[in-house]
Amino acid sequence: MNPNDNEELNAIREGVRALCAEFDAAYWRRIDEQKGFPETFVKALTDAGWLSAMIPEEYGGSGLGLAEASVILEEVNRCGGNSGTVHGQMYNMFTLLRHGSEAQKSFYLPKLASGELRLQSMGVTEPTTGTDTTKIKTTAIKRGDKYVINGQKVWISRIQHSDLMILLARTTPLAEVKKKSEGMSIFLVDLREAIGNGLTVQPIANMVNHETNELFFDNLELPLDSLIGEEGKGFKYILDGLNAERTLIAAECIGDGRWFIEKASAYARDRVVFGRPIGQNQGVQFPIPEAHIEIEAADLMRWRACEEYDSGKNAGASANMAKYLAAKASWEAANACLQTHGGFGFACEYDVERKFRETRLYQVAPISTNLILSYVAEHLLELPRSF
Ligand SMILES: Cc1cc2nc3c(=O)[nH]c(=O)nc-3n(C[C@H](O)[C@H](O)[C@H](O)COP(=O)(O)OP(=O)(O)OC[C@H]3O[C@@H](n4cnc5c(N)ncnc54)[C@H](O)[C@@H]3O)c2cc1C
């Protein structure tokens, strides 16, 4: 099967494209200039059911696989939009779906599917520990019928546009666990109740128009039933959802890459300097096919990850490699596109500089390129563990 020529996937592509056509380049440019949030777009995508693609039908979603979901986010970026504004809603629910109690699932999932509630945020990263997640210092201590949360998180996205947040906190001190990955737990935080009652949110101005924040927990009280799954197993639960998340991010980068390649090709055909189209010069031309080849190669790995995930196999290696290849390829495509546009690449009205900033993020977050390299080194090549 060629997933790029598959009837069902093509129908999804067309559906998402039709919706995205209502949110043109001027819309995204305006949102970026105003450092705003694309609320109308997010609502339209939610109402059309695209964001609930992977929620099972019994909970009101479409019950689709990762392949279908990846096409949705790819197309948002390929059409010039920024799926970083919505992707959390698609994948943050994995922890709930896989490890939540039946009561949690039947209460929350239908509301997430309909868009009544948003679960756009996941709080893992901390300022003093960064990538070294098992050293997180945010604690959740059981006191009576509450968990009391204290600590700090950083770079937690879309808090102002979410009702709920998945939170990773330590329930058993590091010194008291056998393995450092043990003793952390996952909580579902109702942000509407938490903000102002033990949770303070401080937005972080950043290079991309990505709504992201520092969080301060000062005796935030959570009901006991906000715990997801078993206490102490939260780190494992988070890891469980990452293969899907990485594959979806790879698809977003592929969408970006295709947008850059189309944009660069069109400009290289049309722009005439020295009496000929600039694309006739191989120095201008070659970086564009080079980027195309790399995006297509990354796409093959993305489909391998989707196929493995959707058939219940371990997609860890493919998902990580797809994310690595796609994030790198989209960045190369962004560079080629900007260079092709010369000075106009820097003008906001061409949208290249905006997409250039947006796609750069994916080599750092949600997982940095180095961490993928160390995963491959350790898990696939049996090299010594470096940390
Ligand atoms: C815009 C944005 C949105 C984000 N959204 C979220 C979110 O919603 N939720 C959330 O929890 N987090 C979020 N993050 C955090 C993101 O996942 C982290 O920034 C990322 O994982 C890197 O962590 P760090 O910034 O602390 O870098 P550090 O851990 O300080 O690392 C800095 C650099 O050193 C490298 N490095 C560190 N240790 C090693 C090593 N042992 N070997 C090789 N290289 C190493 C890293 O790869 C990185 O390039 C977001 C970040 C950004 C920028």
C-alpha cells in the first residue's frame, strides 16, 4: 500500500485542506503578529471532529489510527497553518485513554471528543532538571483526601487555552525508590479550579508564537481521584504515549517541509534576475530537490512508525527515527526556502520567516535531537548508556 495514494487517507487530506482553506496565510500572519491564539481555527477543527480522531468511537471519537491522525496534522502545516496550536488535544489524552479508570475515561473522553473540554497541556519539563526527567522536583504528597502539589514547571504549553493538564510529579522521593524511573505519578489537573488556588501561571515570551508558560505550584490541592493509573508508575505512562506523539510531530514536520518546497519551487520558477528565472541556476535549484528527497525519505519512516503503532507493535525505534529525520528535513527545507527568497524571505508577508521559526522548534521540543541519537545508540546499537 502506498499511504500517499490511499483513498481513505486522501479523503482525510481533502477534508482537512477544505477546512484549512478558510484560514489563509493572512489569518495565520495576523495571529502571529498579534501573538494571538487561533481560537476560530481550533474551534473549527474541533467541531469538524478532526482533533478527536484517535478517541475510540465508544467515547465519542472517530476511533481512527495513528496514520489517519498524522495526515490531519500534516495537512494543517502543509496548508501554512501551525498545528502546534492544537496537537496537544490530539495526543495528551493517550495517558488517560491507556491508564485512566473507566470512570475517568467515560467522564472525560466524550467531553474531549466534543470539544466541551480541552486537554491541550502536559506538564513534565522543569527549569532545574530539563531533559533529566527522573530528577523532577515537583512533589505530590498525599494528605488526607488530597494530593498536595509543590514545585515548578517550565515551557508548559497552551495552558491559557486548556481546561485540563496532565501533570507529572514525584510521589516517592528519589532516594527511596529502587529505580529512578519509579515513584513519579500522573495527575489530571483541572486548570479552571487550580489557577489562582495554588497554581500560578507566568507566560514565556518566545521566538515562535507558541503559547507556553512557567508554572508555580504552592500547596495546590488535588482530589485523590485526579491520580491516573497507579501511584509511582507515571513515568512509564508518559513514555507509553510518546511513540504516537513523536510520529505525529514527524508528520507535522513533513507538512512543513512540503509547504517550504512548494513555496520555494514556485518562487524559483517566477523570480527573474539576470534575465532568467533564479531556479534555472543550479546553485538555487539544487537545495530544493535535496530538501524534497529528504522529506520523502522521512515520510517513509513516518509510515513505518504508523504501521507498527497501528498494528500494536513496538514503534519506539521508528517513531524516534521518523521524528529525527522529519525535523531535520523540514529545517533544511526551511533554509532552502528562505535562501531562495533572498531578502523577501525576511518579509513577514511571504510567511517564510514565520514557518521558518515554527519548524525550528521541532529539533528541540518535544524531544531534542540529541536525545533521539542517544536512544538509537543505546537501544538499537547497544552502545553504552550515556546518562
Ligand atoms: C516552545 C516550547 C514548548 C514546549 N512545550 C512543552 C510542554 O508543553 N510540556 C513540557 O513538559 N515541556 C515542553 N517543552 C520543553 C521541551 O520538551 C524541552 O525544552 C526539551 O525537552 C529540552 O529540555 P531543556 O530545554 O530543559 O534542555 P536541557 O535539558 O537543558 O538541554 C539543553 C541542550 O543540551 C542537550 N543535552 C542535555 N543533556 C544531554 C546529554 N546527556 N547528551 C546530549 N545532549 C544533551 C539537549 O539535547 C539540549 O539541546 C517545550 C519547549 C519549548 C521550547
